[in-house]
Amino acid sequence: MSALPLSGAHGGNRFPGVDVMAQAPHWDQATRELLEERAAPHGPLRFFTRLEAATAGALFDQLLDQRAEPRVPVLEMVDARLAEDETDGWRYESMPMDPDAWRRTVAALDADAVALHDRSFPELEWDEQAAIVQAVQDTEDALWHGMPGTQVWSLWTRYACTAFYAHPAAWQELGFG
């Protein structure tokens, strides 16, 4: 397999010559199969609706500063996780169960986008999206659409970071083989 490029604000591979997947012969079979599965194209979405997926995808791009292709397929990885009901095994008492929390928060992002700009969240410019996401982070202990803003932020970043750093392309970016 060839190197897995990664996009972002940095503009390229920080560790030229590092090819995570080239290390596959040195891994045990279970590790090799897991990482090859993660690097393979993902099937159709099973949890998010088309509209939810557009919003969630734009949110993940904001959280991870993925502005161009190729991207780590965070949306697809989170979608698969939610479709299989693979949560963290805990939640904040004041938050709905993770699948419901995801549906509610992506709908709330769209509602904020429409209220502020008369367009859905994925239709906004990068900086307009960033301002809405930042407003959620800035809520601190205040409620955002009936949910504690810090806990919404925790939900988003937990899932985004777990998916991102599970993918070999992110390992590539870190120079971790």
C-alpha cells in the first residue's frame, strides 16, 4: 500500500517518507487486518440521514481542520460506530443517549446556521461555520439548545478524535508507524 496523505491547515505530510501501511508486514495479523479495514473505503452511511451527514461532516471538518481532500473519513467512522451502538459506555446524566445527542446537536447546528445566515450549516462559508462551532465551545456551563454546551463539546470532540486518531492517515501525520 502507498502512503496515506492527510489534508489540513499544515499543507502536507509533516514526515516525508513515513508510510504507515508499509509497516504492515511487521504487525501481527489482527493489527494488520484492523488497520487495512480502517484504511479501506467505507460503505454507505447507516446512522446519519443525508442531511444530518452533511452537517456532521462539516462539523468534523471544522473540529479537525480538514479543509480539502483527502480527508480522514471521520464522518463514516462515527456513522458506523453509532449504527452499531458503539458508544463510550458512559454519558453525562444531563445529556441524552449518544445517538439522540448526535441527532439533536446536528439539528441545532443547522437551526443556528439558518437563524444567523438563512442557510444550513454545510452551506455556510468556513468562517461562518467556525463562528457557530466556537459559540458552542464558548457556552461553558450554559445551555445550548437545552444541553450543557461543555458536554456537547465533549461529545463532539470525543467522537471526532477517536475516529481521527484510529485511522492510519492520522498516524501518518504524526509520523507514527
